[in-house]
Amino acid sequence: MNLASILLKSIIANSDIDTWAESQYHYFPSEYSELWKVIDKYVQNHGILPTFESINLSLRDGVLRERFSSLEKVEDVEVDGKTLLEYLKNEYTQIEIMSQLEKYLEDTIAIESAAENIEALQNIVLSVEDKVDLKGAAENMRKMELFYTEEDLALHEPLGLNGDYDRIRPFAPSELILIGGRRGAGKSTACCNIASNVFAGGHSVMYFTIEMDARSIMQRCCSIATGVPAGAIRNRNLSLGEWQLVAEWWSTRFEDGERVYNNYLGHRDFTKFHKELTLKPLRERQLDIIYNSSLTLANIRTELDKKMNKLAPRVVVVDYINQVKRGVITRNRMGQYDWTEQIEISKALKSYAQDYNVIMVSPYQIDGTGEARFAKGILDAADAAFTLDVHDKADNIITFNCAKMRNSEEISFTSTMDWVSLKIGPSTGELPKKDESTESVHEVI
């Protein structure tokens, strides 16, 4: 008698279709494969679980009949099917982890770097998570409410890029938003604006960056939040008033930052001010920037697991989707130019949005026609997708053309754009007359 046989006996004897629906073929040891297939085939054909009697009548294979007869005689236990399934899942997970660790140790080359070893271990976790359902049972259809609660609605987040649009369409946790643009069109700038707006609203943001380092992203967010020119911050060439604006914003990241900022107003030495701040702990609300030039899904999952409970971010930015790698298996593939891998990445980001109940935002590259480069299928998993049109920079506007919207109508919008501070919106921008004839068929705010 073992756990697998007890569970199968319980499922059949109690017609426990809910537990059966959550079970997976690979949870069971190989010697139970044939039994599992018989039950699964019966469910597929009849829509209900078989009884031991119906199995005995339908099977021609004498050996299988004997095995089911033995299964029926397994001693009953006072444990419900869901709990038994959880035990079996835990057992399978432990065995699978040990198996993959053994393979990793056999294949490990002594000269591999620490980063490669860590990535290999992260990918073991990712691989096991793909095979094991860690989510709870589907929401009870009898108890499910039609409307969002007030608490649910309070978690909906506007992007802050356009005030008129925000009133129409805030975004819910678990949604994936993709922002497409050509090289230099402002994809990262749009992401920095979203991150800065959410942070200004009193919530944490996690920002994964691949091409720009953490300091560059922080400088952009500072410029957007304060209105101080991005070039002035980058070159450390600020006026007295600009230094004060930057210091005030920088102090908001630290506990007791207000007092340290007031001290700064007395001495105006930013280096001294910064050193005093770094003696203080960071606040729970954070603009947390994670720079990794070789970012993989496993890296993202690891950071989310480490920081979600502490930071409770409203938005997670992954900048950008075409550069994220599936994992170590990509070394022998085309990487960012492999359309199948890009679709996998998109689906994974949507899955993370659901698993961690956050809004996930990621830019993607578009070609000359406005379509996603290399993989149009990356939009399949998205709840919303926009492509950027920056017009002439002298117009000081940027248009977000809606390419997809899952749960409401497709509405594009044009916002004011300050190319000095990189601030987008929140005011609605006015399209120049020369663009009126080329407006999309979507409604435009």
C-alpha cells in the first residue's frame, strides 16, 4: 500500500471528480501509468469517474482488471482526497528536485562561473514549477461574486500617462500591458513614467532593466518626478532650485528622510546629505530597480519570490521583453530572434502577473509597419498593447495607439511630452493638422 494507490482508491470510491481534475499524470509513479490512463479515458468518454464495477465490466485486459481489483481492496484512510493529492504532489516535487539536482551535479563543469551555477539552479526551480500546480483550486462558481469588491477596485491602477484615459481605463492586478515602439521611440521612457507615477502614488514598483543600468533608470525617474532636466541630472549640472527638488525627491526613499532633507536645506551639500540618508533604512514603499544584462525568467521569478511580501508592488516592469531569455536552454537557440521563445516569454510574464497579482508592463520592438518584430504572437498573452508614435519632437506630444485591449474597447490617446524632463502627460496633447488624415480607426482621446 502506498500514497498513489490510496489516492486512486479514494478518487474512484468517492467519485471525487474535483480531486481528479487537479491531479496530473506525472504525479503518479510509473507503475500507475496504465491505471491512470484507464481512468482518464473513461472520464474523457463519459464525463464522469468510473466505478470499480464499471471498470471491471469494461476492461478486457485481465492483468489490469486484477490491478484494479487490488486497488479496490486498499485499506481506507480518514483523509480527504484533496489532502492526499497534496501529499502526493509534495512527494513528486521532492523526487523531481532530487532528480534534477543529481543531473545538474553530473553535468556540472568545474570551470563554470558562480553566475552560471546560480542560473542553472534557478532553472531547476522554474522547471519544477512548470510541472507542479502551485495554485489553489479554481474559484467556486457557486460563491463567485459578479462584481469587484471595493477592496478589489482600490487595487486598480492608472498608468498616469493621460488623465482622460485614466478615468476610462485603470488596470487591474494580473493584467499584462505591452508597449511597442521602434528603436529610440520612447519605450523605456514610457515605462519610467509609469514607474514614477505609481511610486508617486504611494506604491512600490519593481523595475527589471536589461540594457540601461539601475542608475540610469533612477535618473530618468527622478527627472520625470521633479521636472528637472534629465541631462542636468545626468551631468550633475543643476541650479540651486533644481538641487533642492532632487534632494526632496531622493529623501522620500528613506525612513526619517524629511529630517535629513531639512538638514540639507541648511548646508546644501548633496554628498553629505546622501551619506546621511544611507545610514537610514529604506522605506517599505520603493522604486526597486534590478539590473541584469542577461535577465532570464528564472531571475525574474527569484526576485519576485524574494521581494513580493516586503515590497507589495502594484506594478512590475520588465524592460524589455525581446531581451529576456527563457533560461540556460537558450544558449543553443536564436535567443531574442527566436519567435517561439518570445511567445514563451510573453506567456510567462502574463502568468507571473496572475501568480503575484500585479500589473506587469513590458516594452517590445515593432517593425516599420507597426507589427511586433520577430514574433507577432507575443501579443496573444497581453491584456493590453499600445504602439508609440512620437511625431516630431517639436510637437511635444506622444501617441499611444491601442493595438489590443482584452476587456474593453480599443482607445488610443495622445499626451503632452516634455522631452527635457521626459515627462509624459497627464494632459492630453493636440495632434498637429498634418497627422489628422493618418489617425487610426480607433477612437482617440
